[in-house]
Amino acid sequence: MKFEEVIGQYDAKERLRKLVADGRLPHAMLISGPHGSGKMALAMAFASYLLCANRHDGDSCGVCPQCVMLRKWAHPDLHFTFPVIKPANSSADYKPISDDFSNEWHELLAKGPYFTIEQWLEAIGTTSQQAIMTVKEADTVSHKLSLRSSQGGYKVSLVWLPERMREDTANKLLKMIEEPPSQTIFLLVSENPAALLETIRSRTQRFDIPRIGTEDIEKALVDRRGIEQEAAHRIARFAQGSWMAALDTLDAQSENREFLEDFINLTRKSFMRDVAGMRNWSMDVAKYGREKQRRMLTYFQRMVRESFISNFHNPELTYMTLEEENFVKRFAPFVNENNVMELSELMEKASFDIGRNVNAKMVFFDITLQVTVLLRK
């Protein structure tokens, strides 16, 4: 993987290159930053840069034997460590390690270097188990790093989410960081550095990266996803520096279009006091699953906020699709300082009631009745 494949983060890339060029490469780095900023992508590109046999023009070459192996993340001197779960039907005293999930890990990496812990848990078949790093993992890492470099250069240990290490695991890793094997580089990629042992934080060089620039996300959406310029601009602004948020917006667009139609029907039928229509609307949305109902209510809260903010006529403060914007232009005058808080709290309370298994038909019909009153304030 090359630096050029990492979205934005130009200053961070230059800082990493300079560490190598100046001969000041620390043996342990803690790479952190906001969610979706590309920490793991940057670490993977840096690992490739370190292991490349012919890096030039500030990047790995992409064609040497090292880079060929790195395309499939199969380089013998690059060792991944990541949180795992105990496999089904394993014995009570079994301690899982990263190697147990090597196939699933490489399948995830093959989809790209931007992913979340939720996607990883889904890839290994769980949504409820807590993924951790056991002490056996530390023993395995120690053994791997004690061996000589296969290719005669660096050995890179890339640890994803080190905050998920058990304390005994962290203490063993600490010993390796304090006395690293020759030519070994530790890259710790963390979502929550504060959760790490202070002794580990103090023995690593902290490398914080910022959110991705909006223009960089916009360009990536156009170049990598084929999104039209105007839509890419809106999504990039809404993502607020997170590539994962931008991708989530793309995935959620079809559902959000459905929710927009639901919101339009709710407000129109309630404003017109169309009781039969209000009842039918309540019956229709009550058929959704409870999680979808709660996502819909969260969306309604956002639309209330965007409608209120749009009254200030400052486009930089709003984050909407073109379809949402076209509706809000007509709806915004009905959302003001007299009702905005009550409308938002109404949706929040309804979500709370849905979570407590209150009858959905009653909850949603009550919403229609209250919206009828609130839109006239």
C-alpha cells in the first residue's frame, strides 16, 4: 500500500517520511486520531514504506518483491495483532490469538484499509462478544519478533486497537517495547489512547493525526466512488472529516430517502389535521422493526435541527442532501424558537418509549397529534 492511497493527511505523511530520512525513527509509535481519520490506513502505508526495498519520490515503489507481498498483506516481516473473540465450541481455558482469525483479517483488509471494529466483529461472526487480546497473543508476538528478519530489513509489529489488551497482555508488550528486538518497529493504532497503560503511552512516541480535509473527502468520493461533484460536496461536509462517516452516508442514503418521505407525510398530514391520514401514517411506520423506528426518529430530530438552522440563511451551518434542502426550504418557517425544542424532545421521548417496548402505534399516533399543535406555535 502506498501513501498516495491514504485520503488526505498530507502533513502526517510528510512527518513520517522525515522521521525516516532524518534517521530519527522511534522504535514504538502510538498513532491516534478522530474516528474515520484514516489512522490504520496511514499505519499500513507507513509499514509498506518501511519494508519497501526501493522507495522513492516519498512513497513505496509498489513493484519490488516486498511491495508485491504487501499487496496481499503477506509480507513475512509484517505482523498484525488485533482483538479477537473465543471461537465457538473452544475449551474454557483456550486463549484465542490473531492467527486464529488470519483468513477473516485478510478478507477484511482486501476490501480496503478503512474499517471499524463493528465491521471486524461482523467479519468474525459476532455482535455481542467483547473482542480482546489475550496474554497468549503477547507470547506469540514475542516469538515472532525474536526471529531474524526474513528479508534483512525492518520487522514491523502493527497493533490495531491496543487498548483492548488485557492488563497482563499489555505488561508483556511493555517489556518488548522497553527492550525491542533489533530492527523492530512497533506501530500501535489506537482509537482511545487514554485507555492504554500509562507506562506504554510513556514509552511510545505519540503521533496524532487530524480529521481529513473536507476537500480531500470530496475528491475521494468523486475519484473512488464515482459520486457526482455536488452530491460529493454535500456528503463531504456532512462527514465532518471522517471517511467512515462519508461511507455510512452513502450506505444510508436509500433509507434516509425513505425517512424523508415519512417525515414529509407526518408534517403534512399533521398540519392539515388529516386524522385519517395521521392514523394511516402511524400504522405504516409501526410496521417497521424497532431499531429502524429509532433510526427514523433520530433522522426526524436531525431534520428538525436543520429546518431551524436554515432560518439563519447560512448554508455553511446546514448539512443536507439536495432532496432534504428542497423540502426544508418550504418547511423551515414552521420551525422556530417557540417549538424547536419541543419537537426535538418529542422525537427523543418517542425513541425512548420505543426502546422500552411501548406500543408503537400509540407512540406514533401521539406524535402526529402533538406535531399538529406544535407546528402552529
